[in-house]
Amino acid sequence: MQLQSTEAIQPRSSEAPNNWFDYPVRAQPHHTDYAGIVWHGTYIAWLEEARVECLRSLGIEFSDLVAIGCDLPVVDLSIRYHRSIKLGTEAIVRARMSAMEGVRLNWEYQIQSLDRQETYVTAQVSLVAVDREKGKIMRQLPPTMQDALKRLSGQFEG
């Protein structure tokens, strides 16, 4: 089996960086292995934290989505590890929604040094709105979520 080129894991859009949501992190002992290097799964947790906080900044509380019966499971994840982060290092997780296709939300990420000179990780994540009770993909996003995401997705086709 031949692996797909890492070019497939590059950011999907070339828009100006001003629409990024920045989420600061610091590599704590529980994020690392015995060598003091951040464990690969920690980066994925940081991506989700940044996405949840970005949605919260728009007035979308994840707990409210759960309460109305909506879940946003990850259906696709691409991640490229460029450089390791070491214990105690501060970094910025940059998140933005790159496209909204019906109930599919595509996000892209960069984890960078505070001075933006080092890129540690680039990633793309796709989520789909699911009706928690039925276990099926929703036909449309909940209205309050649609309204809030329009502020994020003004540059996308709906």
C-alpha cells in the first residue's frame, strides 16, 4: 500500500490569516512521554479544545448542542506532525472553519510557536451534525447554530 503524499495534508484555503481563532496551550507533564516530548494524541485533543472554544466565542456552547440532541462527531481527520513540542513549551493552536457544506463542517488548524516562527502541526478535521437520539445525520444544522456559523462562514458557499 502506498501512502498518500503529505501535500494532501496542507491547508485547503489560502485566505488571509485574520479569521483564525487562537487558543493558547502549554505542554504540561501529563501531555508528554517519558522523554518530555508531547504525545501525538495530545495534539488532537488540543485541536478539539480550540474548536470548542471557537464555537463558544460565537455563542455556541457544546453542552447546549448535546442538550438539544445534536452531536458533531469527527468523520475525517488529517494531521501532519512537523516538529515536536517539548515539556513546558507554550504554543498557539490556530483554528478556523474552512468550509460549511450542508451539515458537514470542515476545519483547519495550525499549531505554532508563540512568535509564529515554528509550525508544529497542521491538520484538517471534518465533522457532521448527527441526531443523537436517532443516530443519523441531520438534514440541517440547528437554527441557532446556523445563525452563529454564518458569522464564521460568510466567505463560504452554504
